[in-house]
Amino acid sequence: MKNNQKKSAGKPVKAHANKWAGVYYYELTSLWDGKPDRCYYFTYRQGRKMVWKKVGKLSEGFGPEVAADLRAKTILGLSSGQIVLTPKEEREERERRDKTFQEIADLYFKAKGADLKGLRTDKNRFEIHLAPRFNSLRIGQIEPEHIETIKKELKGLKPATVWNVLELLRRIINFGHRTNRCPALGFQIEMPRKDNEVVEYLTPDEARRFLAVVKTWPDLDARHMLLLAYFTGMRRGEIFKLEESDLDFHMKLIKIRAPKGGKTSTIGMSKVVADILKNQLVGKTSRFPESPYVFPGHAGELRTDCSAVDKIKKSAGLAASFRPFHGLRHHFAVSLANSGQFTINMISEALTHKNLDFTKKKYAQFLPETLVEMGNAAAEVLQFKG
């Protein structure tokens, strides 16, 4: 009670001698309806302890009747093991379990940190498109009309950009719900079609220029990382996380730690890739012998960036829009598809995709020889012979 008395003027006054047992109020220094406002409390015993619970101010609509009703429910609840929260406690509980979008976003970016692919891009999307609209809202306050409003505001941008902004919104809210910081969204966000996504790949001439530059690049880490991406299609984050214990030179396998699909996978290790990795380990051991990472970052810790990629791209004369790691992964898949030697299932396995339909959607268009062969085989089967 001492803390409460400091916030109020005077001593607690009984609300009524007989009418509302256990209900008290403090007269406040602030005015309400021309008179000093009142803040109501109720008391009850819990064992030998006298408990005081704040209900709220008269100016907020909390009078002695409300306090008396809450007191009766609390005493009844104690006998049956139920807990009755006061308006103040309900507000505190709501604030604890339904944080603002800004609070959850801050926790999301902090939790993901360097492991979040495209962290800088996501933060830019958040600041430009999401923060002005959602920051002060609690997740429980977000309604379908808020989503419709932001879609209108994003109108004119590329469908993929709109999709990425809404997907980030959904990702942050899902994180808050999973970590018990907010309720789940009470409705589904309808995502726009993302038809303008470009599958990047190199022409034969671009591939030759790229390999000529990267094979003689003085920074061995950058050289070996990009060659590994070129010959395996591994994602940038997967290469950064690669540890020596993930390499099985005897069985010719590479373990992919927590790929985008969420489940640890393995891919094959060709002789070319084995030579790249062995050369990398020689140089790495001399610099960071204690580091578990194949491509260690600062002080041997987990790498978060590769600053040389843009210089390599420029030296090879590649388009400014080409994203080296991302583009090399696409180039790997397109090359397998164009060869006619691999089915879409095999390509999906090589890329460690969780969903075969996703692989089909992206790369089936690059299977011309396979599709022609299938067409010829179908025609042969369907012909009448005799």
C-alpha cells in the first residue's frame, strides 16, 4: 500500500460504512467533473495477509459498485481456485501477452541477427512500409482493413515487392505468437501473386568470364566460396555456416546445416568441389586453427558477409542487377535442367528444396530437351501400329 499512497493524496477512505464492504478509495489531486478524482481499491484476506487490489479511477468508469463486484468474485474465486484479475492486472496481462508490433519487430530482428538472410533489406522494408502503419498497434488490434490499407499504399510497386512486405509482416507476427508475446492474427493475409520474380542465370560467355575472374581472385575465401556456390548451388547462409565436421571426404557428402526448409540435409561432393574445400581448409587452418567454420569471419567467428562479391561481379562484367550467391544458385539449377540429364525431382533434391512444387514452378521452364523427349515418347505410346 505504501507505493499506492505515494501516488494518491491523503489516506484511504471507506467507500461506504455498510454498503460496499472492503471497498476504499483515495482522493487524487486531479479533478473529475469539478471534484477530486477517486481511485478505488478493494481488500480481502489471503491467509493472514491483507491484500489490497487497485481497480481504477472514477474518471475511467470504475466506481464503488465495480470494486465491490470484483471483490466478491475474487473471494469466491479463492474458494474455488480461480483467479479474478482487476482491470489494472488485466491491462498488464494484455500488455505482456499482446505487445506492440514495434516491440515484436525489435525482438524479431534481434533474435534473428546475422542468421537472417537479407537482414538489411528486411529492415529497410520494415522502416519504409510497415513501421508507419503498424508500430503503435498491438497485434490483437490489427484488422483486415489495416491490410487492405497497406495494399493500397503499396499499389504501383512490383508484385514481388508487395509480396515481400506482406510476408515480412506475417513473419514478424508469427514470431511473436510462437514466442508467446502476442496472439495469432485472427485472419489470413491474402498474398498477391508474385509473377515478376526473375530467375537469374549466366549466359555461356558470362559464365566463362566469371570463372576466369574468380579462379584468379587473390582473396582465397571469396574465391572458394563463389566456386562452391557455382558448383553446388548452396545458399550463402549455408556456405557461411559450413563447418569442418560437415565435410565427409570419404563418402563424398556435405551436410547442409538448417537449410531454408528447416531440416538438415546432405548433398553430394564432386571431385571439383572436394578440391575446392581441401584447398580452403589448408589456408583456413593456418589463420584460424581453432575455428570450426570452413569460411570463418572476423576472429574466426561465424561469417556474416563477403564484401568481395561486388568487385568480382564488376571485374567479370556481369549485370549490376545480378546477385552473386543467389544468382549462382539459380544458374546451377538452370544448368542442370538444360542438360536434360536430371529430372525435376533430382534438381529439387540437389537444391534441398522442401517443396517439389516450388522447384517445378521455378525451373520446369528450363527443361526443353526433357519435355521434347517426353512428348516424343508419348506420341510413340499413343500411335496405333499394325
